[in-house]
Amino acid sequence: MKKQILSSIALIMAVAFGNAQTAEERGLQIAKAAEEADLGFGSSTVTLKMTLKNKNGQTSERYLENKTLELTEDGDKSLIVFNSPKDVKGTATLTFTHKVGSDDQWLYLPSIARVKRISSNNKSGPFMGSEFAYEDLSSQEVEKYSYKFLSEEGPLLIVEQDPVDPKSGYTRRVVSYNKEKGYRIEKIEFYDRKNALLKTLTYSGYKLYKNKFWRASTFNMVNHQSNKETLLEFSDYNFGVGLSDDDFTQVALKRAGS
């Protein structure tokens, strides 16, 4: 444990003082520091309100719940269930993020009472009509990107992340980390396959839980090409809720949506 703590301190010091030899090394160090700062939550639940805004400014609302299981040997698992309105109630998505290789994702549709596997070719598609893609539901695993440190702007460290997966809908992401607040992410800019700015995700209303875990109360995803937006508002975070692998199976997915 002492060795692990010393290693974490050394990593944070290296990031803070820019001791990496190259932009690639420093970018990777920043991503690792962010991952290290968020380790240990175990499992969590949260309630969400999703507001969809079309290009004309008209809005619609959806309510959902999310469960997450933290894994260290591989990526995290998550289960999202829609509770309302009626036309989406019971729809549920299960995601197994992997550090290496394509993630596994399944969608339960209550109208046909069936679980459908989401093809890796379709993960750049919109999640339930929102401006979030299915691949945006995956946990932030360091191994999923290559890195390049771009600049330092006050407390923010700007890092380019290039997806390793050739089937990603993005050529790159530009991520702003707050080095003074546990390396939490403040903003992500997503660039499409033509390397044009596609979307910007802004995190706001951060709160610190358990004296360690920073969680934003609001995600705002703006699509610059379609002029649509999706706002996610989070409430009732709970940590260490005792979830296990049994809560993240296809059987559990179907049961959650029924």
C-alpha cells in the first residue's frame, strides 16, 4: 500500500511539473493521474434527467437511472434504465467497457421483450435520440487512447486523445483536465472522421463525494453540426452500494427493463 501511495504521488508530481520528456508521455501521465484520482468508488447509482433540444429549440424530457460497477482488471460495467416517458419506459442499455478491444453493449427493447447486441460498427450512432453516441457511454479507460499534451491554461491541462479503436466515430478528442481539482474533466471536444469539430461536452456543477470523488451535476453536449443539444442532470449519487457482476448481466438487463 505504501509503495502504491508513493507511486501515485510521484505520478502527480511528474504531471504537475511537466517532467515528461515528450508531449505524448506527459499526455499519458495526465490521463493516468485522472484515473488514479478516481479509483476506489466500488459501485454507484445515480438518477438522471435527460433534456433533448432540437435545432428549433423545442425540448423533450426523459428520466433514467444509471448503475456502475468499478473494475480494475478491466473497464467498468454500467446499466442505464429509462423510467419515463411512456414511449421509452423500460428501455435499458448494458455496457461492458474493455481496456483493450471493442466494448460489449446490449440494448433491451420492452416493445419486443428482447435483448439486442449493439454491433461495434454502430457504436458511433446516437444513444436513444440524444447527442451522446453509444461509445460515449463507456468508462474513461486510459488504454482506449493515445495521448498528446497540447497546452496549459491556468489550472487546465489540455490533452489530445486519439481513439485506438478504428471503428470509433471520432478521429480525436481534446480534453481539459483541472489539475487543481483531482484532474477532473471540465470539457471534451469531439472531432468527427473528417477531423471537423462535431460536439462539445461541458461538465458543470461539480460536487466532491466521500472527500475524493468529483462528480458533475450537469453534462451539456452540444452538436455543432446539427445544432442540437442534450442536457443530463444528475442527482442522488450513492457510492459503495454493494453491486456485483450479477447486477450486470443480460438477465439483469431484461429484468431491469421489465
